[in-house]
Amino acid sequence: MKTGKQLTGILALLGVVALGGLAITDAFAALCVWRNPDADIKEYFGGGSYRTVLVKVGSKRAAIEKKIGVKLDADETELKFWPVIRGGKRVGTVASHLGKGDYGAVEVVIAIVDPADGPAKIKGVKIQRDRERYRSALRSAKFLDQFKGKTAKSVLEVGKDIKLAHPKAVRASKIVALSVKKMLVGYEQLGIARR
Amino acid sequence: MRTPTSVALVVPVVLMLAGVPALGDLSITGLEVLPRLDIRARGGSGPPETLRLMQSEINLRFSINKDDEELVSFALSPNFETGMQGRARQMHFSNYYSVWNFGVDKPKLKAGQFVVPFGAMADYDTHPLILQPPYARTLGLRLDRGVAVEGFRGDLDWAFSLTSGDGRGRADSSYAANLRVARDFEVGDDAYRVGLSLLHGEQMPVFATQPAPLPMAKMGLLGRADKDRLALDLDWLRGIDNIRAELTFGWDDGDFVHGQWLSWNHPFSYETELTLQADRWQARDGVSFGLGASLHHRLDDLSGIRVAYEPRWARPDWGGSNSAGLVTVQWYRNFALEW
């Protein structure tokens, strides 16, 4: 093994970090890519443009965790949103979240709107990728339409205001509900509407 | 890096920083800095036993916006050290590209150094994996420099790329032009993605038929050839199993070549998965084929280990045969930075 060269490679990596005054942490932002922005914007908002907003959870972590009822994953130090603009006016925001399903990641896309006369609410939810056994039930309108109109104050819990996608898809259904709740609460707590 | 990679990446940033009045509303958002370490121990019959730092890289992603609209996004992956050598190294390192956004419903322009959108590798990112699809044999390259236009029409995704055809910049006028179309289907709980790729390239690299999965330093170019390729690729989610396949055939300077690749991935849980694959390639100078098995286990959200075994065989036309059995153990860890 060329020990010298290997160590140089590792040290170079750490050096870049140190020069930037950065600190490596064990945290890894579970940032989920948004795979089909053009198609999703057209579906939810009839078209428009978007930009990326990456917001550190920071001091809002405790407040978010209290509202969603569980701790954020250790790797959720930042949340990603995409404000959508159409005709010079902000028409909504898209968020994506990666949850841990039974057999792989469950990637959820959430469209949020901010009506003038009320709190932010869900316009639509879709699954962009998953490895679950009951995929068609998880992606069905019957299951996903339950999230429409929900706000950060909604319970958003399977067994309470959300029914299972399939009797055997308990974990996957809960993952989707938690993803929606997490991003909606994060949207509110981090002031995404103003960003 | 040389033009057009440098131009594609540097010019817009310089213009913004220079404060050109017309571009004064530009901002940078979505900055992600994601270092990654990948260390592998390799042994078996054929190659010498090694313990190497395979990837010591930083993945940078950010966007430049004008007012509320994303104009361009960047993906840069500088790598500091790797045990890969020669053309294998060029096939893996590194992505350096920008994606220009002209509005929803309009095609996007990708410029820089990126994975050629041909066959299975258009959608299947194998950079961090041990087992690789057979791009080293079917095309002779994976990353290449140039431009691509990507869009969708109804349910059809399409991509057209025009690159150097050599996996790097080149001084002559040779090129590789590639068109791929792909479509998603759902049948019950199964999901399918089917792609069709057509490529024509001039003076593309050709490697000798040999058992190694990737051409390392000692395995130089056999030569160059004008290549025509047609590939059908399939990505099939059958319940929880992911089956991928690619059928490729074409001509190297008029000589018929063809091959097949099949991969099956089965997750036992979120943390543990098994991948099996088989491939065969009939080249002008012989036939090579191989099998692969890889077991992956996530240790936590940031790190994991993989163990893989790849027996491979090659039968050159000039006679004889040779084989290799590669055993690889990989440990990787991702990091994030806070400031």
C-alpha cells in the first residue's frame, strides 16, 4: 500500500475542510433530490420557475421535534425547499424527503401552498421512488389524497387522521405520513414562506 | 480541465463575481458540501493484493439564481486520491458539470464532464459501487467532456449528448454523438423504465479483451475505432427486487460486436442488500465474460461496508484464455460540513 499517498489523500480532504473554517460533523443532511421538477411543477402549479432554498435546522430543531413528536434523524441538519414562481408571483413551495422504508428509501415529494386567509397547507403528495412491496397502494390517490389540505397543526398520523395505504404497508404508510408532517412543520418553523 | 469544461463552469461564476450590472441580481443558493471516503482491500487470483484509498472526494452542489429563478446548477466532485489508475481512473473521476435551466417544459443544457447518457449508466450511478456495468467494454468510456441537451415530451424522457468520445478532451475533431429515449411504465406493483440508446463515435478507445472489469494502468489501449452502438436497457422494480439489464450491439470499424449485462438486487432490509450480476462482451479480438456478487450493509446513515467477488474470464481470438477472481472489501463514509 502506498501509505504516503493514501494519507496525503485523506489529509488533503481534511485540509480543504479546515481552510474553510468548517467543522466535520457526524451529521449528514438526508437531502432528497427532486427528480422531476418540471413535471411536478406542471402537475401541481400549471407551470412556473423554481429555485433551491437550503435551510439549516439549527436552533429550531427542538421546536420541530416537539411538533412532530419524534426526534429528527441525526443526519437532518438541513432541509431543502423549492419556492415556485409563476407569473411573477409565488404560487407554492415543493419539498422532498427521504424516509427509510422496509427495503429501501421512500422518496416523498410534497407541494405546499400558502393561502392568504389561512396557514400553509398541503396541495399534493407523491412518491417519486420506493422499494416497497405494496407500491401501487402506497402511490394510490386513495392514500395520498388524504394529505391534501393538511396543515402543520394537523395530526398527520396513521391510525388517527390518515388510513393505511395497505394493511401490510404499515411502516411505509407511517414513513410517508411522517415525511409530510416533518416537511410541513419545517416549512412553518423555518419561515420558508418568507425565503 | 480544458475548454469547454472550464468555460462551462467558470465563466458564469466569474461574471457574477465581477458584478456585471446586468447580472447584479444573481445569488448562490443550495450549497451542499459532501466529502466522502472510500477505502478498499482487494485480492484474489490475478491482481496483487492491495489496500487502497479508492475515493477521497468532495461533492459540491450549488445553484445560481436570478431573482426567483434558478439559472444554472453545478455538480463538482474533485477527488484527491484514488487507487485507480489509467483509463479506469478517467472513467470514474470526476463529475464537473453545469446544468442550464431555460424554464419549465424547456430542455436543459448540460455542459462539462459528465456520464454519457448511454444505456444503463444513464440512470444507474455506479460511482460508489464495486460492481460496474460493462461500459469499459461496450463504449470504452463512462465520463466524457462535452454538452448534452435533456428534456421530456409527455411520458418520454430524452437526452442528446455531443462529447469528445475519448473520455477526456482531445485535439482532433473526433466526437461521440448519443441519443437516448426512455419511458416509465407501471403494471400493478411493478415499475419499469425502458431505454433505447443510439451512439455514433469516431476514434473511440478500444481495450484488449482481458478479464479485469476495468482497464487499469498496464492495460493500455488496443487502439481506436469508429463505433456505432444500439443499446436497450431495462430498469425493473419487481416488488422489492431491482432487475437491470442492457443489450448492446454495434460495429467497430464495421466489425460486429455485441454484449449483454444483467443485474439483480435484492434487499433483505433497509440496511442489507445483495447484488448479483453477469455480463458478456464479444469484441473484435475475443470474448470476455464475468459474474459478480456483492453484499452491502449500512452501518449507519453515513457509512457502510460492501464485500464483492468477481470471477472473470477472457478468451482472446489469438488463442489461449485467462481468468481472474477478484475479492474486494469496501468501507465508505460520507460526511457533511457545518459552518
